[in-house]
Amino acid sequence: MGATVAALGIAGTLVAEADWMIGGSAEVRARTAGMPRGVKPSVAKQSKAAVVSWSAQEIAPGIRMDHYVVTAHSVDVPMLPSISRAVAATGKATESVVFGADEVAGGRWYWTIVPRFALWTGAEGGRSTKLNFPAPTKAAQAVAEVARAAPTATPAAPVPTASTEAAVVSGTAPAAVSRSSPTAGPTPGDSPPSTSGTTPSEQPPKPVEPSASDSAPADIPE
């Protein structure tokens, strides 16, 4: 009996474990993110500069690139050196960058975009339209160089000069007469003016003495 129970127990365990076993083979696939190819940018002139714009790209749904490499390629003969610019993504639907007038002047260019995310780099995208930026004239270059080289001049203070006025005399030509400041009068503490002038000195009047013929006042005893 005991052996039978033990055998049944072992058989039940084997049957139970056999129910959880999966027969055959299964293929498991994991989706990995891939770097896309850059989009074709658009370019426009703005005050002799080039404004390059393009649509933002994603490495996975909802995850956009964190930066881009924008390159200006020369089509001149001989070719000018390419100009590359690393642009941090703003998170907006459209990204843009400006190539200054001094960078693109005197050349004909087209632009390409390379998307990047962390250390991953996508493929270079299509070419933009070509734009020609004429070189500045020699006169404009000379003016710009003179303006950069000339120091900033400080206006000098005006120097006072003696003004003159013409004294017109009948029958004669006007002569230039210097205008001079009036002579200052004596200040307090200076020596008194000379008494040699004709101005009489003022003296207090003398009292009038009664004469002997006049009668004495009545209130004076004799």
C-alpha cells in the first residue's frame, strides 16, 4: 500500500510538471531604435545672411533628436571650405540656424542636415536649394576697414577767443576793436581817493551867538 501511494504521488507530480512545459520553439523579437536620415532643409536670405530651417526628427515615437549638424557646402570653382554648425534642439516642431553675412559672402552654397542623439549619428539628408551671396564691393570693404581701424575721436572743447566788433566811423572803414571787460572799481580797504579835487569838504555849522544889542530873554535874571 505504501509503495502504491508513493508511486501515485510521484506520477501525479510528473503529470503536474508536464502540464507547465511548452513544447516546440518560439521566436522572440525586440524592437530597437534606429537613427533616421536627415531631412531636406529650406534656406532663405535675410539681410545678406542665410536662415536655414528644417522639421524636427524623432529617434522613437515621442523622443526627438537632441542636436543636429548643419553644413553649408560650396559649389564655387574652386570650392570654398565647408561651414558646419552644431545646433542644439529646442524641442519645437521646427528648428533653425543663421549663417552670418560674413560667413557666406562671396560664395554659392547649399545646406544639409545630420540628426544626432547622444552618441548616435544619423545619415546626411537631402540638399537644400542653392543660394548665391555676392562678395562686397571694394569700396564697401574699404569703408568697413577704415571704420574698424579708426579710433573713436573725442570732440575737443572749444577754445575761447576774444570777440571783436566793428566801430563804424562816418567816412571811414570799420576797424576791429577788441572788446575788453570793464575796469573794476576800488574795493573796500583800498586807499581813499586824493583830496586834490574840487569837492568842498563838509563841516558842521557853528552856533549863532546873540549880539549885545539883543535883549536878554525874560526868564534870565539880571
